[in-house]
Amino acid sequence: MASSWVNSAQRIGSDLHLELTGPGGRRAALTRALREAVRSGRLAPGTRLPPYRSLAADLGVARNTVADAYAELVAEGWLTARQGSGTRVAMGVAAMPFRQWGRAEPLRPAARVPKKAPPRARGPRHDLAQGTSDASAFPRTAWLASYRRALQQAPNEVFGPGDPAGRPELRQALTEYLARARGVRTEPGLIVICSGFAHALRLLFGGGVLRGPLAVEAYGLGFHREVLAAAGVRTVPLPLDEHGARVDRLGRQRAVLLTPAHQFPTGGPLHPARRAAVIDWARAHDGLVLEDDYDGEFRYDRKPVGAVQGLDPERVIHIGSVSKSLSPAVRLGWMVLPERYTGAVVAAKGEREAWASVLDQLSLADFIASGSYDRHVRRMRLRYRSRRDRLVAALAEHAPHIEVTGIAAGLHAVLRLPPGTEASAVKAAVWQGIALDGLAAFRHPETDMPTGDGLVVGYATPSEHAYGPALEALCGALPPP
């Protein structure tokens, strides 16, 4: 017998595919098909089945055929039938694991057992990992308003293949915003939209636009080094001190990757003299500076630090995203490029936009142009500053021997620990149910820079109600004086 599609959207809200095959007539075939749909998991426990008449009409069988099949499966325990709630898949039926589909062993309804909550995987109770913002603070109402406006005003071409350079509306909005807020000098034609910093690295190096070796800071995000290694790029570590990266150690590298507004993860801006020095190096050696402006909007106790790109737009690729300021779920970033690289980067992306949603690009453009982005950043700056102050106060009260650094800006702090205590502190944090990282996790494996023990604490990640308990647990995990 042929397969049939059951369309009972007005009653159960979905389509149900049943194959009526095998011996024994239509009732037997329907019974087998329903039983198979339940045990394979396609019909989950509690799912309401179509009424007799609807299913019979869709399958082209008699109403009594459906009624008899339902009655048989109710008797076997696969289904339940109650007046007023219709026929449903029984709650006690266990679905066959996916990897066992197709085995010949007969399956029977699971024995009824007392209801018991399923075991939950043990994970951290307190999330103090760096790198993420407070997900509960996403500006849903303002974003929805921007999305609606963008969708209503979008030209028809928006719903065709996307321009790999990005929507002109977003590039124009970024040109104005970055000039005003970060001191970036550019124009829309020199901005290429991407999905984030890692995507930018893949386009620049994996796409053949740039080649190594690449100088990087001795402490940085290991994931970025992995992306570069996958593209065949050798990274050369630069030592750090209280003024940032030692750019005087630059040699014959083709480019250098820096976090000049707020060194990640140790904190602190690149000293003005070194900002000028790295531009001088790029001009003298035909080099290039890659500027990771990952959290430049968030500063608390210092004056704003402009982008290095403003010193020489032809020697700097400025890379930013909304992953810290808005949400990593939006998956939008940008590269501000020297003119000589724009064509190659667009070619590396391909003929069509395959990464960044065009509708999200239009929404972000409206979000920026309407002033909602500035308002959100100001609100979050106040919230994160309060979080930082609470962290500093808690440590001053419960662990005054612990020095806190890198707190003038950003979304994380570094807790300097006594020598030799980092590994035990990380273990103690795990026992306290805290997710965080030790400073050693960010150290370049080839650096000869002296090691220092510390914890990298992300104070932006927890929601407001969870932050207090997280601080209490953190203080309990710190080593004694």
C-alpha cells in the first residue's frame, strides 16, 4: 500500500507521515505504522492523535478501521483515550534509541514506573568565565522594534542573494558610529561585514589575503591561535609589561595582532608611545597592524582610548563585533580595511553572503542609527561597572591579600595569586561549582615571558540575581594569605 500524508493541522498542528504496508489488511497496516511512529520517537509521549474521522479521510480508509486500530493500541498500552482529551500517545512508552532503528527485536510498551525527575548533568552553578556578556540583558524590545522597521522598509533586493561586502545601510551606520565612538577613519566602501573576529581571521589568513608569520601578544585567546594555526600561520609571541605589548620586539613579521584598547586578558591599554611605535614599525617594514577592538566601548575609570586605526588607516585593519556589546547570538562583526585589501577580502567571502544574515544586518543598522545601540551600551556600562565594584569590594573584605588588575575597562578582571597557587585555586573553584579560567590557559606556548599566577574572572556573565552567590563562592575558592 502506498504511503500517505496525514494533514491534521487544525486539530494537532502538524503533519504525520504513515506508511501503510505489509500483510493483514488496512487495519493491521495502520496499527503497525502507528506503533512504529511511537516507538521510533516520531510521536512523542503525550502527542494528541487526529480524530477517527480526520485520519480516515486523509488515509482513505473507513472510520471503523481507525477506531479499531486506536482501540488495539490503547489495549496494548501504546495509546490512552479519555473523554474530552482525545487519543494520545501514552506517557509511559519508551522510544527506541535512534541508533537501534531498524533492528528486528520486538519492542513493547515500557513498564509503568513512578515518575522520577531525569538525572541532570552536573555542571558549574556559577558562571564567571570570561568572554560573554549578560545574556539576560539583551534589549529585546528595542531590537524587535528595529527588526520590524528594517523589515518594513527593506527593498525587495534584500530578499535575494546578499552582497558579500555587507548591506550598505549597515556599513554606512558603522562608518558614522565608529568615527564618533572609536575615532576610526573610514568610509562605507572600506568596511566588510563578517560574523565575528574568528571569521575575520579565517577570511584574512585562510582566504589567502594575508600570510604569516604573525606577531601576537604573549597572552591571548587560545582559540584565535588555533584558527591561525589551522590556516598555516606561525605566531610569534610578544612579551607584555605594564604598558602593554613590547612592540619594540617586532622584527621581520608581516603583521602584528594587538588588543590595544584593553589587552586580553591581562588588562590595560597600549601605551601611547607604543601605539605610535607600532605604526612606525608598520610603515618602515611594509607591515600591517590587526586591531582587535573586542570591548572598546566599556571603560570605567579612564578616558576613552581611540582606535589605533585612526593613526594610519592604510596600515591598520580594525576588527570589531557586537558579541560583547550586544550578544554573540547576533553573529555580526566588521573589518575596516585599507583600500588595497578590500577586493581580496570580498573575493575570499565568495560571490554571495553566506555568513551574516541580511535581515540582522538591516536590524543592526537601524539599531545604531536610531540611537538604541548607544543607549544600550551606556546602560550596560553602568551595570558592568557596578558588577566590577562589587567584585572589588568582596575581595577587599574576604581576600584583601589578592590583587585585582585590569579593572579600568572591559568585562573581566585578573586576580593575582601567590606564586604556585593557580592550579589549586582553579581546582577549588571547580569544587565550588564555579566556571572560570586560570591565567596560564591564555599563555602562548612559545613565550619566554615570566609566568604569573592568576584567575581570569568574567563579572559580566551572570545574571543580576546570580551574581551575589557567584561572588560568595569565588571568595571561598581563593587561597589563604
